[in-house]
Amino acid sequence: MSKSLVPELPTTAAEPPARRPTDWTTGAMQKRIRRRYAAERRFRLLGMAAVVLSAAFLAFLLIVMLARGIGGFTETRVALPIDFAAARLPVTPAQLRGRGADLALAGAGLEGAVDAAATTAFGKDGADLLSDGAWLTVRDAVKRDPALLARRATVEVPVASAIDIAVKGHGTPGAEATVQRLQARGLLSRGLNWRFLGNADSTDPTRVGIWGAFKGSLLTMLVTLLLAFPIGVFAALYLEEYAPRNRWTDFLEVSINNLAAVPSIIFGLLGLSVFLGTWGLPRSAPIVGGLTLALMTMPVIVIAGRNAIKGVPPSVRDAALGIGASPVQVVFHHVLPLALPGILTGTIIGMARALGETAPLLMIGMRAFIAAPPSGLRDPATALPVQIFLWSDQVDRGFVEKTSAAIIVLLVFLLAMNGLAIYLRNRFETRW
Amino acid sequence: MTSNHPPKITASHVNVFYGAKQAINDVSIDIGNDEVTAFIGPSGCGKSTFLRTLNRMNDTVPSARVEGEIELDGENIYSPAMDVVQLRARVGMVFQKPNPFPKSIYENVAYGPRIHGLASSKADFDTVVERSLRRAGLWEEVKDRLSDSGTALSGGQQQRLCIARAIAVDPEVILMDEPCSALDPIATAKIEGLIHELKGRYAIVIVTHNMQQAARVSQRTAFFHLGTLVEYGATSDIFTNPREERTKDYITGRYG
């Protein structure tokens, strides 16, 4: 019998070696489990520690700023009796009506009359107890009630910076003694410092105000937003949705990323040479500050915008193209609304950075001493961070709390701006 | 063609390239007007690519290049005179993954008529929306919540919403790219029933991985393999008596 050429198949497959069940209870296993749990705990603790530490830093900053700065919003006033009738100011009631009143009262020697009244009331150095601007408070009181000029009256006027500091507990021994003497006579009172919210810079800390810098920042931010937001968004849309992918667009992308990392002072120099030097725009003006900060903010918006646009699922574009939407309709009906929350987040970050920026504004002259709030984009102005920088540099002790108060105003501005942006972002998110 | 009607779409000698790679190799096919045509074939055979040439969706892929002629009612869709936006309104598309807009159900359906100016008054829009949703078999399920987001619907409902959205612009052809591959069997059965009802009103081309589905819904079937059209004929012939060995191997599950 010849054997078949076809090899015989084994009737049963060889049994595979029996598999031992895994022993999950050995010492090595237990050790591995313990180490895994320990690693989890360590990681969680590290994370918590990081959060607690940053919260503590933030709380410390806020508490210190509030404690130091809150005094900047209040002032000390002293009750000053003035005998207007005896002073015989050469002003007619007619002059006190209308716009010439300030000039008439200044010309009539009201400042001297106030100083004289202080000397009468508080002694030889009485005039030094009052703020340089005390007579302005008297002037406003007279303007409100011209009948004062014919009689004796007591007006509450702001005290000098040294006295104000002594009342708030940081004064020199001499000033402390004066304060005790005045308090014993019941002449001192505290009140909200409205001038701080309404005035611009001054050399006297009792007369300074934050409004000038606030308005300067507001105008600057407005210019920045109006320029950087549309340009940034359109650049991002074009680069993501239309531009072909080639060496040029790669080069553009790298350039924009680098632009976002350029130190801000370089932008200040650029603004100085281009906007002031070549274009001849006015120095220290919000328009120049806004242009410079827009250059700085735009790349941030472009990068955030491109990422947000990339995040829109391609299926949405397919769906719109599939029923015959044109590329522009795809972008404006679908891609942009879906990307807008992300774009707005990028804009918040960019604008917040621009608001706190000091260096480029120094370069274009926004560090000048400007005693009147700007009334337009081309008026000389300063900005909040620059004002803080300038006041922190002053020797007069009275500026310490004004600096902190200005920081509070800057932080409130920042919070308001971010709050608005977050509100807008949420609105757009719920619409979809 | 077996019917006397002229074909709706005629493709002749179509080649598609992605960069240097050829995805479609010399495909010629006639697609009938009032029937369902199924494209079957293993993964990567080019059936979806070919489907996307029929409404020029491949234009959105920067590296894609199409050669040859594709005529819709005798008009070359790749000629410079053809307006792509209008073409896509005439040749609608339903995608593999349901992709409703993140807007209300009503807006999803009304969007197409709005951008093409097919309706003007609120009443017109209401009519179009209701008619499209009814045809897509979704009206009864959503009529009380038209302002809810389209993305809140179930997968099968979303896909029917996408079909309603495509129907709303009154297309002549509907292309479906594996419309049931992300759906469960019940939702799949609903879509298949819907395809039956839509047949005759629109020319329908469906790409599918599922041979039973092709057999159930289509009148004609085209088998693609490695970028070429291997066999094209009546569905009954393809599934019972294929001429080509490769078709037979695929249908009997030898590869794929």
C-alpha cells in the first residue's frame, strides 16, 4: 500500500500549555498597587498646592492693594471759618453768574483771603494746614451760594497732604500733634474724595485725580480694539479658510507668531519712528498709543482666531458646501459664529495685556505731565499704567496711597473689560 | 441603459488624482434618473471619491485633480461656465456622519432655501420646512420642537434631518455617502425605507459598505475595486450572476 503524498493532518491540535491564573496578591503586585496610589496622591497634592499658592498670592495682592489704596479715595477736611464780609472781595454778583466766575474770584484774591482766614483760625502756620487746592473748594462754595460773600461762613476744605497722612496714621510727629489739636476742637472730618475720580494729574497729591489717565486708557483701548479686532479676525479667516498652503503662508505664520513674542518696548520704538516721525501724528495722543498697542495685540488675536477657526469641525463646512453655500456664506454663516467664542477669548487676553502695557506708551510720550483729561483722540493724554508708574516715582508721601488707589482703578477697569467680553462670549455660545 | 430615459449623469473616462496618487482610473458610468444606484467595493476602492466628483466636493481638497467629463443632463459640470454653488444645490449630498448645523431644526432645513432665495415669506419657509421634514419622515417626531437644536436629536433623526435639509432645496440628484454606517439597525431600516420613498422623485446614488443594503435599496449596482469600475449592471444580476470573478469574490466575502 503506497502512502499518500498529502501529509496527514493531526486529528487533534496539540494542547496549549495550561495557563496559570495571574496571582494578583503577590508582594510585588501589592507594592505596585501601593506605589500607584501614592503617585496619584502626590500628583493631586501638588496640583492642590499650586492652586492654593496662586490663590494666596492673588488674595495677598488684592488685600494689600485694597488696604493701601482705599484711603486714596477718601480725604480729610477741616472746617475753616471765613469772614467774607471783612475780606471785602471786589466781586459783583453779576460777575458770579456765567462762565467768568472762576476768573473773577481768582482775580479778586480769593486764594489770599482763604490763607488769611486759615492764619486767623489755626495760627501762624495755618495756611500750611490746607491743601493747595483748598481755595478752589471755597470758590465752588461761593459760586453755589453768592450770598456767602456778604457774611461769615464756615467751609469744609481739604487739608494738606501731610495732615491727611497723619489722620490716616502714617504722619510725622509734628503733623500728628497738629491733628490732635484740630481733632480736640472737633474741626476734622472725613469724606469721599470726588476730585480723585474727576481730576487729572497734579503736583499736589491732594489735588490729583485718576479721571485723566482713565479717559486716556479708555480712548487708547478703543482705538486698539477698533483696529486690532477686525484686522486680526479677517487675517485669521483668510489664512485659515482661503490662503493656499505654501512657503509664503508658512513664512507668514512664523512671522505672526514671532510678532506676538516681540518685547513691547520695540513696538513703542516702532510707533515713535513711524507714527510720530513719519506720519507726524501728535505726541502723547491716545490715537498713537492705540495704533501702537493695536500692532501688539493683533498677532495675539490672529493666533487665537486661527486656533478657534481650526477647531470648527470640517463636517460643518462640508454640510454647508453640500447644499450649495458659497465659501463666503460658509465662513460668515457657520465658521465665524462657531469660532467667535474662541476669538473673543483671544481678544480678551490681548486687550488685557494692552491695557496693562506701559513701556511702549513711554516711548511715544504718554508719560508727560498732563493736568487736563483728554477730550479727543489727538489730545495729549496718559494711561492708567503709566500714571501708576509716574506716581510711584514721586517723592511726596501723599502719592503712596494715590498709587495704590490708581492700581485699584486699573484692576476694576480690567475686570469690567473682561466681564463684558465674557458676557458677549456666553451670549454667542448660547445662541448656537 | 435599460430604461428609455436619457441618463441623468454621464461620466466618461474620469480620472481623479490626489497629488501624484491616482484614486480613480478611467471610470465611465451612466446614472439613471428615477432609480437608486449603489456603489459598492472594499475600503479605499475610490467609491466615495468618485461620488464626491459628482457634485465637485473634491474641489475642497487642495491636492485633488479631476480629468475626464461628467455631464449632468448633458452639461459638463467641470466646464468653467458651471457655477459650483448652483451645481451643489441641484446635486445634494448626505454625509457618512450626520452633520446637522448647530442651529434649530427649523433653521437646519430653512438654511438652503434661504441662501438660494427659494422662499421669501415666513409662510413659504414654514411650508418648505414642513414638506421637507415630512418627506424625510421626521415631521411627526419633531413638529413640536422645531426650535430645539438639530444636534440634540438622536443619530438616526440627525441623519434624516440632513436628508430633509438636502431635499429642502429641491435637488435633482441626492448623493449619499455611507449614510447608515454610523447608525443602529433600526435607524438604518428607517433610512432605507426613506430611500425607497424618495426613489423616482430624485436620482439617488448611495455608497455603501453593506452589500445587503445595496441589494435592498438599489436598482443598479456598480462594483469598484482599486480605483476602477469593475462591473456595473442591474442589482439583481450583480448579486446573483456577476460576470467578473472579482465581483463574485467580493460578494461571496472572499475579500473586502
